Amino acid sequence: MKLDFGFIWTAFVQLLTAVPTALAITAVSVFCGLLIGTAVAVIRLYKIPVLYPIATSYVTFIRGTPMLTHLLLIYFGLPIIVDSLAEALGLSFRSVSIPMIGFAYISFSITAGAYMSEVVRSGLLAVNQGQIEAAYSIGMTTTQATRRIVLPQAFAASLPNLSNMVIGMLHGTTLAFTVSVVDINAKAQIVATTNWKFFEAYLAAAIIFWGLTIIIERLTALAEKRFNLYNRGGVS
């Protein structure tokens, strides 16, 4: 058996058409997950009554169960909830109107939210509380101190973990094929069935994922250099 380099290139070109789908799922899940994670982190950090046990249970459950399980629970459970609510409210909308990629967006965002909450919480805890007190002493409001002192440093401290999250969610998009979303790996399988050259097709997929991962790492390094400027001497 010889490696068909020509087919690797052919597969590579065809797989590029699935890259936007993988990037869209990654971007949506990371953005929504960051919003969810920030809210959950604040709730857990300040132990807000009633919400604290809910947030803790959410993080524990999501981190304690596989990503694929979340996707299947959403895929099979969400239609039941949507159809029941629509029927109770007399609405004509039904779950069949939800695009398949919508289930991936929702599931991956929920998954990312739990992990992002730990990333955000660790970043907030990394900021020296003395700097906030110093900000108050020079007349800053809580909003100003949070925006100019806490968030830049927390974000800089969280960048390595945030980068790992983005890469993890990018690789996790390969699970979207479970709900009939054609991602990079699914496209590789489709391309390979034309002549049963699965190794070459998956090798092309691996090269694409590797390239995207390198880009994310480079962007993270640039962002880290920029945000670390805020750490030089704090507010002194």
C-alpha cells in the first residue's frame, strides 16, 4: 500500500469547505460559553444565595459528563421541551424548524460555559485585591476599577487556559457529525468513501486542524503580550 499524496491534496481542498462550519461552531460556543461562564463564575465567587447551588451543580454535572452526552441530551431532549411549550402556548413553532447546527450551538455553548466559568474564576482570583483598594484610594469607582484594573489582568491571566478552551472546542466540533452536521472529520469520511482512501482523507483533516490550532496559539501569544502591559506595576 502506497501513500497517495495526490489524493491528500484533493481531500485537503475539499475539506476546506467544511472549515467555516467548524469555525462557526467554535466561535459561537466560545462566545456564549464565555458569557455563561462569567455569570457562573461571579455567582460562585460571591456565593449569591439560591443561585450558588444551582451554578455549582451545573458546573459539576457538565464537567462530570462527556461532551457527546450533552449533545445527545440536547438533540433528543430539547425537541420535547420546545414542542411541549409551543403546544401549551398555542404556538405553531415546532422543533423540526430548528436547524441541526442549532443543536450543536446550544450543546457546545452549555459545555463551554461550565469550563469557562473555571477559567474566568481563576483569572479573577489571580488579581491582587490590594490593587482594587489602591484604585479606590485614588478616586476610581467600582466600575472603573473593574474595567481598568481587574478585567485586563484577569483576562491576561486567563489567556493560556482560554486558548486551550478554544482549541478544545475546535476539536470538539468533530462530534457535530452525530447530529448530521458536516464538520471537517465528517467531510473527510464522505470524501474518503469515493475510493476508500480513509488514511489520506483523515491525514488531510489532521493537517487542517493542526494549522487552525497553530493560528489560535499565535493569536493568543500576541494577545498575551498586549494584555500583559497592564500588569506592569498595577496602579502604582
